[in-house]
Amino acid sequence: MYVTYLAGGIASGKSTVASELETLGAWRIDLDQVSRVVLGAGQPCLDEVAQLLGEDVIDPQTGEARRALIAERAFATPEMTARLEAVELPYIREVLVRALRGECCATTNPVCVVVEVPLLDRMESMLDLADEVLCVVCPLELRRRRAIGRGMTGEDFDRRVARQTSESYLRAHADTLFENGGTREELVCQVRDWWASREAAGWELGASGGWVGKHHGGGIPGVAR
């Protein structure tokens, strides 16, 4: 099983790439959803977050996380953001590894898994779990126009971009780049070409030092390929 991380900024086309990979046969994992799992009611991660940010981040009636309050306090300072990540990331890694080793993979035996990563720079401690890092990049002004065209305000877009991984970081850490300055069809063609090249290579790990393992060891311990 070939594990990829997929990263890209807001309105960059990351969802289009993920959807096309899923259509081609990849199993799709969204780390935003994994984060929601680890912050679920009664989960030990949520208890630790409450110890860090205050017991009132848990709704006393439902036991659910008050996510808006968690975000407000966590993003108050860079130091607090880092402390929250230090709590969450080990739990996220544990759930991700379980998912990759779990029954779904064993039953469906996908040749490829695509893990959608909201913030690649927060994932450096988990790069060893991936065989390849895919990044989608798109000119900022084009992303802004696309986001506004979907109903987002320019101010909201600017705020979100300020909290996301920079394009220069994505370019520096990508094994493969999808350039999305053109049409959706052009982006989809890039994805299909990537899939065809990996399929032709038999999803091998690139022992000759090709396109795999540029920044990481590659692979999930204990997961058959």
C-alpha cells in the first residue's frame, strides 16, 4: 500500500486532486476528520486539551468539545498553538496509523492511500508515515478570486491564508507538485499522469532514489505493500 500526503492552501485545488485520486482508486483520509475523532467526547486527548485550555472547553451537558472556544484560545499566541499541537499530534498519529493498519485497508487492499493534510508544516513528525508528499500550488490572487467566487469574503480568505503553510514551504517539501494555475481539466490531467506513472512503476518505493522518500523514510511499520 502506497501512502501519500496531500497538502495545499485554501482554494488551491486540493479537494479536486483528492477527489480525482479517490476516483482512480485511492482510499481517502481527511486529517481534519481524524482531529475531530481525537477531540471527541470522552477521548483522552480532549481531557488533556481541557487541562491545557480550561475545563470549560468541554460542554458540561454533552461532553463535546467547544471547538470555537478551543480555537480562540489555542490561536491566541504562537506558544499556545504549539502547546496544543504537542498534545494533539501524538493522538492524531496513533489514529492515522490504526486507520492505515485497520480492517478497511485489509479488506479493500487499496494500492494507494491519500491523506489530506491541512497544514504540512505541522506534520514533520509524521513524514515518516508517507511514501510521497504531494502538494497543490496556485497563484495567491487566483486562489483569492476563486474563494470569493464561492461566497467567501476577501477578509476571511486573507485571515485563513495567514494561518496556513506558505507556498514556498510546500514547494520545498513536496516530492510532487501539481500546478493549478489553469483549468480544472488541466489539473485533473496532471493527477491522472501521476497515477499512471506510479501504476506503471508498480507502486515501487523507488530504490534507485527516484521520486520517493525525498524528505522521509517512507512507509508504515507493519503495513504490507
